[in-house]
Amino acid sequence: MSLQFASLGSGSSGNSTVVRVKDTLLLVDTGFSAKAINERLETLNVSAADLTGILISHEHSDHIKGLSVLARKFDIPVWLTQGTFRKLKDKNIPKVEFIHPHGSFCIGDAKVTPFPIPHDAAEPCQFIIGDGKRRLAIATDMGFTTEYVLDQLSGVDALLLEANYDGEMLSNGSYPWHLQKRIDGNYGHLSNEQSAALAAAVEHSGLQKLCLGHLSENNNTPDNALGSVANRLRRADENVHVLKRHNASPWYAVA
Ligand SMILES: [Zn+2]
Ligand SMILES: [Zn+2]
């Protein structure tokens, strides 16, 4: 199996995904402590010392918490945009590779295609990672679905998709008005409904794995996210995985 991935945890409080392409092991985002990331990697029978590289989507703390410590401790090169790098508080990273959100590149056996996302960060992008045959897309932290994002996600073989909030829970919840506006604005996050529409638009018979992630702790539940999205899809509910907030998923193979 040449393309595999696993979530180390996904939610508004932290996000990290490990992707294996043949002998290349990549970590996308480091939203947990270096210690927690390493412990969760070990439950998947790999270690931070095995990482070929780290990709960072943007500078929000739920994506970079363990970054500098992890990169220094295990001497791992980091790929990120100049805008994201400029916003890092701890820039002491042994090796930095700057990327352009529209430019594909290779790391070992992995082909990485970044795409810009509408989100309130300096220069945010997400990633499609492939082995030359199969492709996994990670699509979280988006205020809405741009035509370009939709285009990029069409035809992928696996998708880790944001389902951040339930619209009713957000508007009836305790968040102050300005925070509600930030989350449901065009540079915030995808609601379950937006996520469902996007999933329905890109679902095809070759979409082998669909995982929902980046759920809000206060404004969503796994059942609500799954219900909204699965309702719009042709596949059965059990073929949509809701990622855990603080636990690693199993390895998912994309055959
Ligand atoms: Zn963010
Ligand atoms: Zn985030």
C-alpha cells in the first residue's frame, strides 16, 4: 500500500495528520505538544524520528503548537508559506523550505499540491498529497468553498474534510456575537451544512475514504456532523469516519 494516512487528533483545539507515501513519512500540522505527537505516532508504529518532513497549513495554534520543539528535537525540515513563517513566534527551526500556495513540489516519494484556503490567517493553504496514482486531500479551516478549492478536490481518492460547527448550536450557544461572526464568516470555518454540500459535490465512486474533522468542541457533536454530511451522500454512514479530538485514528490505506 503506497499511500496511507492517520489523524493524530482533529478538532478546534488541535490538528495533526500523518501521511505515508512509500518510504516518505510526512506530518501535516502539529497542533499538539511534541510529546503528545510522538506518543500518538508510536501507537501507529512510527516515531517522530522517522518523519521526512512537516507541512504547516497556517499559523493558528491548533496547527502549530508542537512545531518548533518537534522540528528541533528530531531535526525535521518544515515546509510552509512565507506568510505563515512570518507569524510564527518561535522561528528557531533547523530547516525551513518556503512554498507557494499554488506551486506543487515533491518530498521524497510524495507529490504535494498546496491550495489556498479562505481563512483568517496570513497566507494559509491546505494540501493534496499523492503517490503519483492516488491522492489524499486535507481541507479544513475554510470560511467557504471557493470554486478553486472545489476544482482541486474533484477526483481525490481520500478526503479529510472540515465539519466545524452546527449552525443552530453556534447561533444559540454562548459565543459572543463577534466570535460567531468570525466562525461563520467567509474567513472562518465550514459548517456541517457547508461541509455536506462540498462532500456531495466531490463524492464519486473512487472516493475511498471520507473523514470529518476539525469539529468545534462547543458548537458541534460527532452525531450532528455525521448526520448532516452522511444525509447528503450516496455512501452508507459507516463509510464516513468522524475523527477523534485527542486520539489517533487507525491507519487508513488508499489503495
Ligand atoms: Zn485556523
Ligand atoms: Zn484550525
